[in-house]
Amino acid sequence: MAYKICVIRGDGIGNDVIDAGLKLLSHIDIDFDYTYAEAGYECYLKNGTSIPQKTIEACRNADATFFGAVSSPPDIVDYKSAIVTLRKELDLFVNIRPIRSLPIEISRPNIDIVIMRENTEGMYKGIEREENGVAIAERHISEKASRRLAEFTYKYARDNKRKRVTIVHKANVLRKTCGLFRRTVLDVSKKYLDIETEEVIVDAMAMRLIKEPERFDVVITTNLFGDILSDEASQLVGGLGISPSGNIGEKTGIFEPVHGSAPKYAGKDIANPTATFLSAAMMLDFLGERMEGDRIRDSVFKTFSDGNKTKDLGGNLGTLAFTEAIINNLK
């Protein structure tokens, strides 16, 4: 039986990296039944919305969604972020961002962090208003969302033989919202005494990610903090061009590179598809095909070890040539 995969190319280099990802997946020993849907800024210009209802339903009915990159222009007040909307509509409550060293010169060695970010609430609820020259945003943190994220995180840590979970918060100042998140995660941690639990205030965490990233294992935090810290951490191992992510819920998941749409580079055969390839590997893990996911990860490591890199990493390969190198190294 073939897995049902919804494909959303999105904007800019989203088209380039998704095409490369689909080419790579055609060399995996699994059958896929693809459907294609629209989302992003080009979709907005065409349809008056960045995320049509039929796209939401296509993702809802798929086993997983393979998502490129979309533009989110800040000057359009009523513009809805396609990926944020999908996270909420499909209740994709955890965003997983692995940060792992690669055999390239700009990557610091011995880093292997998994950042677990709450994915449906916090500041990204998008509840904002203006009153008498004051802009106000509401931050929603619930016990339910915090608990299910914590349960997922600690189970992941145990299943993957991880030894430490670091809770990142700002409960010393945000005593209600971060306080609730902190208390809930600590409560869940009591069921996992085989895993060490520590707390770090978010500003100290930003510093320590630079100073001593090697000591961190699994990190659990709120939506906005996780977004910022994971982008910071990605720079330690090579940048956003190699950073994958998975948005996971009870029934389905969306897998996407962390980078943006970079429209000025679209169609020029220079986009780095590594993050998309590693996101595809995460999608295979989610589908229960870990062996095939590992084949992709092993090929990425071997390709870099052989000295084959895209231009953003100091190499000379374009998107297509790098994709062929990855395919040739699949074991």
C-alpha cells in the first residue's frame, strides 16, 4: 500500500528543493501516492488566500505533508501564515528540530540536540489588537498543550536513549504563562526518573547554546522561544540550509526545511536541498520507515564527507548536481 503524501511546493526556492526532494524519494524503496496543493504568497495573489480550505483538507487526509517554503510578507495586515495556520488547523502540537553536527568545515563537532517546541499556541496564537496607540498581543499557554508536549518529549527521550531534558522558560518574569508551562513539564518529568531534568532561563540558554552546545540533549520550550533558539542553534552546524523540521500531531505530520523561500534565488539551481532531504528522512521516520530515513541521513553524511557541497557551504555544486550526489550515495 502506498503512503498518501500531500506536496506543497510553496514559493521561491520551495519549488526547487521540493522537486529535489521528490527526485530523492523516487529512489527510496517505498511507494508514495502524491497529491498536490497550493499555499503561500503566490497562492494568495492567485486566490486571495495563502491557505485555501481545500489545501487544509488535503493535508488532513494525507498520511503526511511534504512542505517547501512560503513567503509571509509583513506589510499585508490580513495575511495569514500558511504553515502557522496548518499547525493550528491540524493540531500539530509539537515542532521537532534536530540540530546535529555534519562533516563540513563550518559545523562545530559533537552537537546532537533535539529541540521540542510547542507548536499551536503561545505568542503565535496571533491574538493582537491596537488601543490608543498601544499594540497588544496575548500569549496563551495551556496546561493541556504543555502536558502533551511534555509527554511526547519524555517518551521520545526514553525511546531514543536520550539522557537529559532541558526545560527552557522565563518563569522568573512571566510567572503565569511560563510558570504554568514549567510546572506542567516538571510534573510530567516525575514519571521519567531515568531521564535527567534541568531548567534554564531562556536568555541564559541563548548564551549557553553558543558557549557549550555539546552538553545539551533534548530541549523543551514554548513556541516563540523554540523558534528563536532553534534558528540560533542551526548556525552552529551549518545554517538554515541544512536544518530540517517536523510538525507532528496525533494523526498526521508536516515536514519542511526551516529556511525561507529566498525568491531571488528561485530557479537558479543554487538552493541547498539538504534541509529538505533531512525533512524527508523525518517524514519516513514518522511513517514508520526508519530504515529508509536512515538511508537518507547516511547518504547526506557520506556526501559531505566526500567533499561534495553546495555553494552556500563553500562547495561548487548546484541543486541538481548535489541531489545526484546524494542519490549516488544511497546505500
